[in-house]
Amino acid sequence: MNDTELLSLRILNTAIKKNASDIHFYPFPDKTKIYFRILGKRIYMESIDTKNYNLLLTYYKFTSGMDIGETRKPQDGIVTHQDPPKTYSLRLSTLPISQLESLAIRILPQEKNLPIDQLFLFSHQLTTLKKWIKNQSGIILLTGPTGSGKTTTLYALLDTIRKESSYQTITLEDPVEKRIQDVLQVQVNEKAGITYQTGLKAALRHDPDVIMVGEIRDKFTAQFAFDASLTGHLVLSTLHAKNTKGTIHRLLEMGISQPDLKQSLIGVASIELLPIQLNNQIIRRAAILEMMDSKCMENLLKGETDFHYNTFQHLRRKAYAYGYITKDTYTQLLQSTK
């Protein structure tokens, strides 16, 4: 094992030990700073010589199947990391900056994560989600910013469906972040002509009961997903939106008609992760869900304002009242939403 491999192993194992979700390499001419994202916060860890970073970058490009000679265009790749007895999938992404290249690594554990009943702060929200996935057709959307737990929640829901029903389940993902037993997972590869649109067409010919679309990125994918839900399939997907109301407005902007929304949309769950404290220490993050079902959505589309659903503001206040989050965290959340 050479020096570059040893450096990679040290950085990765340190990140895993600290439960980091991401590693950021921030290069300068002489030094490269390394940051870890831990419980949602970006934390500076150390600096290394940029000449050593360039060797490390070349090593990662080679092992993940990127073009080593390409430095002017962004690239991405995937490599497997073993930290016995656990296995991790590393999602790598490069970005050209001022004659250098930045590197970001997302760390994706391949073993089972927390069970679904431990993902959410309030158990009644899980009960609602489980009711939603019992529908045989329609579409369920999970929304939120990058890193909010949308994909983790999707996988947990698919695993619940798999255990409770013998359904033909097909996923379209970019990339496939975690392998799920008894689920057909399709890797979106636009270079090979496998887009979300072509993948959906092929999946529908494969007699699925449940389809998971990793992300609705454009109006064509949105329309296809809604069409699939209208023809007797249960569709699960994600969308980038700030909250549930914003999700409905985005779908309308993408050209989804109000009749299609009313007929197809089972519910929208916007996700936010809160740092949970125990004995004055933050032990992990748990999700709160701003949930809007079809009835609330219809009231929204009618322009009514007196319908009730639990907003993020209400849920944060409840988490603080129950002692799940600190006063400082609650205050920061209030300020960040102003």
C-alpha cells in the first residue's frame, strides 16, 4: 500500500469514525483544506499539501472510473470502501476551480440504517406515511433540501413495502446509493441513453406495482410520474422544494394540471432534520415532516386558508417544548426561516 492509499484510508476511516456524511477537499496552490460534514454542520478537520492532494485526487479518479486527464469539466464516480465488517459506497464529485479541482465525497453506508420507526421524531407521522403506502396507485412525494434524508426515507419506505407485500418494485436512481433485496434497481446513465424518461418507459413495460423515481428534475419526468400513477401504479419520488405548499406550486409550474394533482397525489411530506440532544449532548438527527394529504391540497388549490396541517414552525416548537432540541437550536431555526 503506497503513501496515497494510506492517506486515503486514514481520511476515510476518520470520517466514518466521526459519523461524517460528506468530505470536502478545498484546494489552494500550496495547501488543501479538508472539511467533514457531521450532523449537518461543515467542520474543518485538517490541511494537507496540495501536491499530496493532487495525487489523492488522481487515485480517486482512477478507482472510481473517472477520466484522469480531464480537469476542465465536472466529473462524478462511485467507489466501494471496506471498513470491516462494514461496507460503504463513496459518491465522488469533482469541480474545476481556478486551475485546480475540488473534490466532494458522499459516504453512503450499505448496511441497514436505523429502522424506519426510529427515523422520525413523532411516531404519528410514521403512522400517516404507512397509511399512504398502502394505496395501490397514486404518487407520494418527499421534498426537502440536499442532505435532509429524502433518499434514506425512500429506501426505508421501499423496505417496508417489500416486507409487507409481494410487489414488483422498480427504482430509477442517479446513482443507486444502496442495494435493496428483491427490488429491481435501474441506474440512470444519460451517456448510455438511460434517462429518467426512457427508464420510466421501460419500467412501465415490466409490469411493476411500485415505481420509485429518485428525483423529479423536469416537467417531462413529472408528467411521466403522474401518468404512471394514473394507470394503476404506486409512485414514490423526491422533489426539491422548501415546504409542502412550495411543492404544489412547483408541480403546477412544471405543467401538472390541477385535475391530475387531485386524482393522483396521495400526499407530500417535506423533511427537516433536527439535532436531538440527550444529557446535553447531540446524539443524532431525527426527521420532522410537514405533511399535506390530498384533502389539504384540494383546499390549497381552492385558495382556502383556514385548513389545518402541522407546519415546520409548529413542529419545531413542539420539539423544543418536549425537550428534544435546545433553546439555542430552536432560536437558530427561527432565525434561519425569517
